[in-house]
Amino acid sequence: MSIVKLSHGSGGLGSNKLINEVILKYLGNEFLNELRDAAKLDVSGKLAFTTDSFVVSPEFFPGGDIGKLSVFGTCNDLAVSGAVPAYLSLSFIISEGYKIIDLEKILQSVSDSAKIADVLVVCGDTKVVERTGEPFIYLNTAGVGKLVKDLNDYPSIAEGDRVILSSDIGRHGMAVMAVRGEFPIETSIKSDCCNLYDIFKNLGYEGIRFARDATRGGVAAVLNEISDKSGLGFELYESAIPVAEDVKNFCEFFGFDPLVVANEGVAVLICDKNFSDKILKSMTGLDICRNAAEVGIVKNGGVVLKNSFGGIRNVEIPSGELLPRIC
Ligand code: MG
């Protein structure tokens, strides 16, 4: 078996072979091994439930791949909702001709990432479709976790609250664009794809009113959405926004605003002002939050950015598709 064939999605012998010899080799666990029609899970209390699809192109990029992205992306949506990620579903849509060796690399990455995130893949599906061009692979996930604190409660946000970014911004978008060869110069920018639940596991929830991960559309999209729903605005301080030097250079050169570039490892936290210093201090002790920073304050009005000369501009919600197939 060196490439995926249409028969691998037939539901018959070919499918069995792919599931038993390839997929279970990496993802097998007490739930998945049973190959039931539906996983039997023991859950109680309030649950958070999310789903996502992953079509990133190319599927391997500096700092990650579609497997790592799908596990952390799904777990991050649970984590920033205030849940402890527990179970995932994982489905593949693969074109015929896709190399088994690449599928195995992705499965290994899913397995490694699931271990880091402490979640189990408990059900899944594989479909094989005809190819028209280059072979491709898409992943679809769902995730459930036990809800500990509702971190998506808009009315809990108050004027004077502080905005913290858990890391420097723009790395995922720039890394994927660079590997596609969209820049005429070399770069070593890596995706920031990581497990954001680490933040809540280590810090707890005290003083954190609201959280969201700044994926497609970046920090600008997240803050505009929160502003829309909460009726409050944000004043951001340009000089406080953490952007790595190489990302900053690329953004300047190619005319991107780092605030709209996608991240896969940045949480936007809205914190009670009496706790923000303590939260930031604890966060910067975590590996994934070394560059965390307090970047603004909740105020009435829209989302604005203040530069070091006191000039103010509106931060618009990005329109159109800036960076297609980034996640
Ligand atoms: Mg999200």
C-alpha cells in the first residue's frame, strides 16, 4: 500500500485495510479500537462542543502540518471557551493518489499532538474521492470538553478591562505564505500552532472574563466580533503589540497588517484590570506565552489603534479572503 486508492474508501475490504493497518496504528485507543458506529463516552455536567475543517495548503509547513493544526485548532476552540478538551472526532477526505507515507506522517502528528493536548480521538471516518489535479487531503474534526467557566459570556466584559495577547502575532499566516513561495525571499518564520489549554491549566480562570483564539482574520477580526456582540470597544496600543522582527519585516514589505494575519497559537484574553498584571506575569513563565503582552483596554466605541505619537486609527474587520487555505 503506497498510495490511497478509491477502494480504500469503499467501506469494504480496502477500507478495513486502511483503518486497521494505517489509521489505528497511530490513533488506536480503547474507544477507537472498538470501531463502533458511535463512540460510547462517559460525560456529565455542561459540555462545550465544537467542529472545524482543515484544508491548509500545503499540508506540511514550517512549525506544523494539517494533523497538528486539526488537533490543536479544535482543542484551542474548546480551551478558549472555558472547557477542558477531552474527546475528538477526526475524519479524512482524501483524494486517490495521496501518498500513504504522507498520510502516516499526518497520523503521527495527530497522535503526538493529541498526547500533548491530553485528548483521545474516539471516532472518525475516511472518504476517498477522485482527484482532478494534485492529490490532496482535508481533515474534519469535532471536539467536546467539560465546561469549567464560560469564557464566551459577552455581558461579563466591562469598561476598563485589559486586553492581553498570549503571544506575538502573525506567525502562522506568514509561515504558510512563505512556504507557498509567495515571497521572493527566504524566511525562517514558523507557525505558532500550539496547545492553548496550557494557559488555563497553569493559570486557572481567576480574573479572566473572556477569551478567544485569534485564528483567521487575526486579532482584528476577534476584537471586532467581540465589540459587535458586547457593545463595547477596544483601544489598542500599537507599540505594545508583540510582533516578531521577521514577521514585522515581512508584513511591512508586503503590505500586511499583522493584526489581520492568522494565528494558531494566540489567545486574546480580556481580563479584570485588578488581575491583569498577575495574569500576564504568570503567563510569561509558560513556554508558549513568552511574548505575551497587555496591549489595550476596553472602552466605549469601536476598535481603535493608538500609535506612539497619539494618532488613532480604526481597526477594521478584514474583508475578502486575504490568505486562502491558511488553516
Ligand atoms: Mg476560535
